[in-house]
Amino acid sequence: MHLTNENKDEYRFKTHEPKYLTDGTTNVDMGIVVITPNEEHPCHKHEYQEESFLALEGECDAWVNGKLVALKAGDYLICSQGEAHYFNKTSDKPFKAVFIKAPRLDFKDSVYIDWKPGKEFIKS
């Protein structure tokens, strides 16, 4: 068993970006991500993992394989393995979501892609 509380862990950059709530003994990586106003999370994909997001607060533009998906509280987005995803926070309030990556891996599975909205998306 593993029990934790969101308030026990810190975000990567103190007030935003991801914080993991799992301890490495489960079959998934799970945590909370906060994207602050005017922040972007670089385009990346996972070769072996699926990553999903449950939007809790605020709104955020997500781009999956170059296609815009406007997320709002209550939305659940699943990015299958190999699907590139990019987040751009353009409104004045933070966006908060639960993220889940599965299966859990003992190595980093993120492959960063040089892409932003306005550029042609070429699926690799």
C-alpha cells in the first residue's frame, strides 16, 4: 500500500510543473501538474508509455500531433504512446491537472520534439 497527500510533495519548480505522487512501486506514474499563465510545456512524446490528463482547474491549450485540443476542468485527455503533446497556457489563471503515465518505467521515456503552434507538424 502507498498513501500520500498532494500537499506533502513539491512541484518541480516550487509552484508549478509536475509533482509525482507515486513512489515507484506501482504500475503507473501519477501526479499533479500546474501550468502557470504564459507558460508552455515543450512538445514531446513517449515511445513506450501512454499519458493521460484529468483537468481539475482552469483551461489550457493542448496540441496533440499538431491538432488543438482546448482543455477545461472536467476534461480527460489520453495521449497514446507515440502521440506528441504540447501545452500552452495563454489565459491569466493557472491550469491544474492529474497526469497518469502507464506503464511505469525505470527510465525516462520522453522524446522532445522541436515544434510549436504555427509550425507544420510532421509526425515522426
